[in-house]
Amino acid sequence: MAWNEPGGNNKDPWGGGNRNNNDGPPDLDELLRKMQRKLNGLFGNKSPSPEGRGGANFPWALVLIVLALVYGLWGFYQVEANESAVVLRLGKYHDTKTAGLHWNPPLIDHVTEVNMTEVRTERTTGQMLTEDASIVDVVLQVQWHVDNAESFVLRVRDPLKSLQEATDSALRHVVGSQTLNGVISQNRSQVSADTQVRLQEYLDLYQTGIRVDVVNLTDAKAPREVQDAFDDVVRAREDEVRLQNEAQAYANQVIPVARGQAQRMIEEAEAYKSRVVESARGEASRFTQLLAEYQRAPDVTRERMYLDAVQEVMTNTSKVMVDVEGGNNMMYLPLDKLAEGAASSASQRQQVSPQVIDEVTQRVMNQLRTEAAKSRRNSNVR
């Protein structure tokens, strides 16, 4: 039933018609007054507002002080020793803070903290074309850190993406200037060094604020389709290097020995030369002195020279020829010399038995007797 219809007892649904009726909704003014009294009690104002007034003495100054205190505390922040903080004021670069406690107005300044000492790793892979038109699978790792916080935060939109693209570009340029064998085995360290230099040039050109520490070419191999054949080539190249090393080691062993032998032969030749020259000089001097003696006494000197020559010749033989005046010459065989010669030859070959020595001696004696008898018969005939 509507409140203004007959029989509705003129009840106002908002409480305006009958304020003392407990069955209707609560009075809004009364609710506002109760809330105001609670807030006054909260902030220390115990005096209630007079009835019938529409407002109250709310402590707005205290609220503003509290808000200012909260705002001020909100602006403090701590920058660690390994960090730098980039401050933007109303979206524009303002300052770069170092380690320590700092304050910036909140909602006006925006602070971005950047770790300056953390070494991060970026990895890139891909198939690339070499100088000799071969395809190689390359895996590269880049270790880097932030060198300029302002450039790292503001100069490029995505520093990591810029680093990835710059790494791919630098690596493809360096690999494209190398042969397949150079990238895989021979010049791997050179590829890493050249890639690092070119990558740093790109990053400095883009003003990324990134400093490259190390570039490692962790893996470089031929594509899977030709890997077996390439492994054979690699093994053959390793065998070549091994054989070269072995040959070099053999040369290092033989050449010094040959040089030593050559030096020894040269020294022996020099010694022989000196000996021959000195001997010739001595002989020349002896003959010069002998000539002087010969000129003073030719017969005596000639006889003496003859005897010396015969003595020198006969000392090298075991047979002695006796010159008999007025008859045939007689051969003299010294048995003691023969025995010594036989003993020396036997010691060099094998030991000769006494029976063999006696037999040889007997034969020699028989031969001497026969020659002596012939000589006597010839003398009797004459």
C-alpha cells in the first residue's frame, strides 16, 4: 500500500513524515551526525556538534599533515653498492644516483634501479654461410654487463633485443669472412676476438650502455647432413698434424747428431791436414840437412842411407836375405820371428796347437837343408 493512500497512516518511507516511528528507515541526517562524532573522537575533538547544524569543525589540517608525512616517507629509497638509479622527473631525465639513501618526490619522479656489476650471458645459435660458400652451425655465448645506466634505460627501447640483433650481425659478418676450416678448427679464437670487437662497435653506435666482457665460440660444426664426411676430413687433418709433429721430432733428434758427426769429420780433417803439413815440413828439413851432410861426404852418406833403407824395409818382413860375397845369396829365416808371428796370428784367429807349430818348424828346417845342399853342389861344380 502506498504511503500517501488512505489507510497508509501517512507514513513517509524516508522518515520525514514520522521521525519517532521506529518501523521506518533510519534518518540520514542522524547517520551523518553519528559518523561525524566518531571522526571527532578519533582525531581528538570530543565536543559534539550542536543539533540542527548541517556541518562540523573537521580537523583538515591534521589530515593534511598526515598525508604530507606519508608522502615524504614514500619518497625515500635505498640504492645498493652495485646499482645505479636513473631518475626521470615528469618523464624527462633528471639525474643518476649512486649507492646510498636518496629521496625523490613520488608521483613526480620515476626511479629505475640498474645492476651495474652483474655479469649476464646471452646465447645465440644459427646456420651461417662462410667465405668458401659452406654452411656452418655456430653457437656463441656473450658475457656482458651494464656500463652506462642512463643509456641502458633511455637510449634504446629494448637493450636485450638490440644486443641479440647486434650479436647476430657481428657474428655473420665475421663468419662470412672465414673459411669453413677456419671457423671450425684453425681460427676459432680469432673468430671470437673479431666478433667481440665488432659487437662492441655496434653497441657503442646504438648507445645501449652495454659493455661486452667475453665472447666464446662454444661450438662450430658442419651441418648434420655432411657431418660424417667432415669428421673424416678432420681426422685426416689431425693425422697430418700428428705425422708432421713426429717428423719434426725425428728431425730434431737426427739433425744434431749429423751436425756433430760433420763437425767431428771437419776437425779430424783439420788435424790430418796439420799432421801432413807438419810431417812434410819435417821431411823437407831433414832432407835439407841430409843434403848438407851428403855434400861433405858423399860415399859415407850414400852407404848410410842404403843401410837405413834396407833396415826399414827388412823390419817389416819375417825373411832375411843374406848377401854372400863371391857366391849366391842365401835366405835366412829367423825362427823366433816366425814363431812370434804365428803366435800373434793365432791369438787373433784361434789358438794353434803345439803339434802344428812343430810340423811347420820341421818343414822350414827341411827346406833350409835342401837349399844349403844345392848351394854346396853348385859351389863344387864351379
